[in-house]
Amino acid sequence: MATLHVRNVPDKLYKRIQKLAEAENRSVTAEVIRLLSQGVQAREARRGVADVIDRIRRRAQKVELPRGWTDSTELIREDRSR
């Protein structure tokens, strides 16, 4: 298992982590590991959503309408401008 050393942690942040750890009956180390894990999972989830949105946008850009058809977004814009 890896060891992580963190320097220059602001006192206020450390005290907040300490309070969280005490409230959950954990050590500061265990609480930091929990917080890091949650942060990484949240970041990965956001990245996953962003990837899906990017794929949808790319797919939408590839769609070619048959000749004579109007893109529905143009029709919606016209309706809104009236």
C-alpha cells in the first residue's frame, strides 16, 4: 500500500478534517482517505457525464438531413423570435 505525505495543510482545514473524523469515530488518516476517495469518485462521475455529452454532440453533428428538410432547431428559433 502506498504512503502519501501532505505538507503545508492549512490549520483550519486540518481542524475541519479532525472534527469530521471525530464525528465518524475515525482517525484523521482514515477520514482523509475517505474524503480523497469521494473526491476522486465525484470527479470520475463528472468526467463520465461529460464524455457522454461529448459523444451525443458528435453524433448530432454527423446527422445529415435529406434535401429540402429543415433542421428543427431553426424552426424553433423562428417560432421563438415571433
